Amino acid sequence: MMSMTTIVNHNSDDILILMGGMMGKKAISSTVEEMNKVGKDVEDKSNVVLVNETKKIAGYNCKKAIVKNDDAGEIIYWYTDKIQMNTSGQDNFRSDIPGFPMEYELNNSGMRMKFFVTEVSKKLEKSASELFSVEAPEGYEKVSFEEFQKMGGN
């Protein structure tokens, strides 16, 4: 129903979020600082419970974490400690979960959403400058971060 790609340039701290689906194609520009603030605000209001359950996602053994938040309700994460990356500036990657999230599920404004990894590739098909450009591609409507938040993005 919807696809979302987040591109973070850690050299400049710029972020580009590309969303496509029923509402059309949207390009949201932000910064690592702005996204980290959103993530910190959410973490401050929530409680994480690490659960002794496992499942395999895209070939990785994952563990379960349940996040309870007064604003967002309950979010279920499945994470692996086998993938290491800088997740700064990506508010869906929580510092209080000890690994990379391979799947998470939440209810947002009465709509159940599930995000999951389908494939992990360590080989780049394009150059880094092509893959990690924070310029909105042609065909995407530019939306401010504030407008994105009003759309239910955070």
C-alpha cells in the first residue's frame, strides 16, 4: 500500500524521506538533529520490554521487544544484533532496543501499520552518490517536515 525510503547523509546531517502510495509521491526534507529530537521525545514517553521470543526475518534470527507508549499505544519490534549501522536521525530506530529493527508493527490513528525488511544486500547496485542523494527526485511533491508531521508521519 505504501513504500518509504529514508536517505541519511551523515556527512551533512541532511535527511530525505521518500513516500509513495495512495496519497501520491512525497519528498520530505529534514535534518539528523530534527529527527533525533522527535525520537528522543518518543523514547522519553515509553517503556521497552525485551521478550524471550525469536523468529527469522530475511535470514536473520530476531528477538522481540514490546514498546508501550501512552501516545502511540503498543509497538512490537523484531530486531537483530547481527546488523550494525548508524541509525542517528531515523526516529523509528530506538536507542533502547539492542539491535537493528527488522520488523515493527504499530497502530496509528486507528490504522495498523507493519514495516518489515524483505531483503538485506551488502552490495551497492549504484554509486553511493546516486543512492544517497538528499535531493528530491523528479515526480515527487516536496513537503516540509512540519507538514509531514501533520500527515501523521511522527
